[in-house]
Amino acid sequence: MIHRSRRQILLAGADDRALLLGWFGLISSSDYSHRTCDRCNPMPQFENDSDFKKAVLQCFEQDGWTVTPAPPNTIGYDIELIRDSECVAVQVRQQRAKVHAGQLEKFIDFLERPAAVKFTRGFIISASGFTPSVFTYMRTEEVVDVALGSFKDNAIFWEDGDIPFQPTKAQLTYIGVFTCKGGVGKTTISAHLAGAFALNGYDVVLIDLDRQSNLRKLLGDGVSIPGRRGGLGATITVLNHTDWREDDYPDTRVVICDCSPDYDANPEMFIEKFDYCLIPTTLNPLGINKNADVIRRTFAAIRRVNTNAELFVIVNNYHSDEARRNDVLNRILKTEFETLMADDPKCHYIDPETVAIRFSKQLLYWGYHIVENDKPQLAFREIGGRSLPRVDFLKLLDYLEDHTNIEAAKAQEAKSAVPANQ
Ligand SMILES: Nc1ncnc2c1ncn2[C@@H]1O[C@H](COP(=O)(O)OP(=O)(O)O)[C@@H](O)[C@H]1O
Ligand SMILES: [Mg+2]
């Protein structure tokens, strides 16, 4: 049975530095040399999944594992490894995009199923690496029984949660969270998306554009999110729009604006700056047509002053255990949405099956700290060892990084920051 536990993961290593390290003593020091090409047949390129799988399989075989490919059409894993008392489920991923937090979560869910009880651990071997959110997920959810390996040059490079690089110079990205409707989660989403950015090492400024000033009430001047292994971490600074000067916050990478539902109450200079805008909505039968209309009005309002921003509709208050009803409601909303976005390729509907913000007690009672006179905080507290909001917002960030150039900008800066002799 696979457990998330309180133990720290021991892996250390990073993509480009090609650090080879063992994992839980599973890979003895003599095994490290087994990770190099001479122990595996050269197979520099993979025409298809099965070639890639074969190469990974051979690597494990060379390391003394008894290797059995999963029977055809097996869901959840691709290879079974047995050595000593270990029985490991291996998932191999040959995909163009990096493996993201949603894929890691699905693998963990698989490993926790009764059908996977024989597996003592799980490995994900990726041909394209992992997104930063995957490492954050590993750390924040304290996942210890899954190891992540990148397959490069016919060797497996075991990685931990190191975020591959820390950017040196900030490039500002403006994200608005806006809809013409109140009470659908703008403030909740603004704050916790900022939290996900901060977990991944970005400094964020949150600007409260709503006259109700809920963000200021909930987060005061801001919060700091601890970094990895006692590192500097990242800060979320909360400001009124009149206090925002780009030059005053040189380390800030992301500005998130929590908008007022009353369009005219939002200073246009902010709406003009949005690179991206998130539009929260809900899947409920009474609201479904009304919600489509709200989305239509929201798009139109933004487009009056900003034709460049990419707009993303995100479902909030999602009840993931209502598969059938969600499916029907999702189809209705999606169809309505598709007619809306026909003329605007920069409008996107995030399918809630991929990413949604689930209904959770943590988010419902976010703000209880005000009642208790406690310090400002996000609703990332764990219940039963897991924080649904934290996972959802990391997944949302992954999605945005996949569908925007937020990460590309970060990678470019990191590259330019690498000394020439490296
Ligand atoms: N995913 C969620 N699960 C549970 N409660 C939520 C969720 N999202 C928002 N809420 C609750 O709904 C209410 C309205 O959310 P809020 O973010 O203030 O909306 P808005 O800023 O659009 O007015 C708040 O009480 C919040 O705690
Ligand atoms: Mg609000």
C-alpha cells in the first residue's frame, strides 16, 4: 500500500545538472554507475511509446530488477519491478509536455486503490521532465513512496522537488480574476492562485480592486510562504491599487488583481494590463444559462479595453463526486461557451475534469482566522493529511503554465542567468 507519510523524501538532484542520486537505499551506490549508457542499449530516439518503454525496462533490468511489462490495456502502470521485498509500479511517460501535478495525483490515486495493494512504491519515468508544481506537490503533500525519474541519454536521472532554477530578474505578468457576478470565488481564487505561485517560488503582489476590500480583511498586508528546505521562500503582498508601483517591487513576478464584479469600479489601467484573466463560474442547474450570459458579458467588458488578454473560464465549487450530473452540466456550459468564443480564439474554457476548484471546507471557512483573531493565512491547511485547495491551485497553475508563456518567460530568464562556463 502506498502512503503519503511525514517522512522527507531523500532524493536530490536536478534535471540539467544531471545529479544521480539513490532513493531510499533502493538504488545502492554501486547502482549509480548502472544509470549510464554503457549498461543500457543505445537508443537515442524513440519512435513510439513502446520503444521508450523498452529502453526504460532494459535500464531497470540491468540494475537487477525482475521486470514484467503490464498486460495490454492495463490502466495505472506500465511496468512491474520486483527486487528483494520491493514491488514497484512504474509509469513511463513519453509525452512532449512535462509531466504535471494532475498526472502525479492520478498515479498516487491509482497506487492507493485496493487493486494496487501489492505495490510497495511507484516510479514515474518521464522523457520530458516534470513541471515545478510536481515537485511542489511532492513536498507539500509529503509524498514519499513515489520517485520521479527523468530518462535521458539512456539513463534514469532521479530527481527530487528542486525547482530547477530561481529566476534572478522579474518579468511581470498581470493576471486578473474577474466576472460580472459576485460571490463566485474571485477573492478566493485570487488569493490561492497567488499561494500556488508562492509555493512554486514566485513573489506575488495581490491587488484588491474590490471596494469591499475582502482581500485586505483576509490577508492583511500579505503572507510569506516558506521556501524549500528553509530557503527564502516567496511572499504575497496585498495592496490597494493606489499603492502599486512596479519599481517598488523588483522581485515580484506576478501581479494578481482581485476585481470588483462591478466592471466600472475597476480602474481601467489594470484591466488594460492583464496578460491573462480568470473568470470563475459554477456548474449548477439553475445558474447554467445565467452563467453563460455572465461569461458573455464578462468577455465583452474586458474586450472593451483589452483585446490581448487570454481569458480562461474556471469552474469553482466543483463537486467531483457528482460525475454524471457534472458531465451533463459541463456539456451544456461548454456548448454555450463554444458559441461565445467562436470569434475569439483567446477565450478558453478549462474543462473541470482537467482542472477545477473543488468545493472544500477549507475554502468555505477560509476567513475563520479573522473570527479567531489569528494571523492572516491561506486555506491550505490539511484535512486528513491532504489539502484539496492546495492540490487544486497547484494544478491550476500547472494548467496556466502549460497554456500560457508564464513558465517560458521564467525559463528564458534562468537561461540568461546561467554563467557562460556552465
Ligand atoms: N471552492 C470553494 N469551496 C467552498 N467554498 C467556497 C469555494 N469558493 C468560494 N467559496 C466561498 O464562497 C464565498 C464567496 O467567495 P468569494 O471568493 O468571496 O467570491 P467573490 O470574490 O467572487 O465575491 C466565500 O464565503 C468563500 O469562502
Ligand atoms: Mg471578492
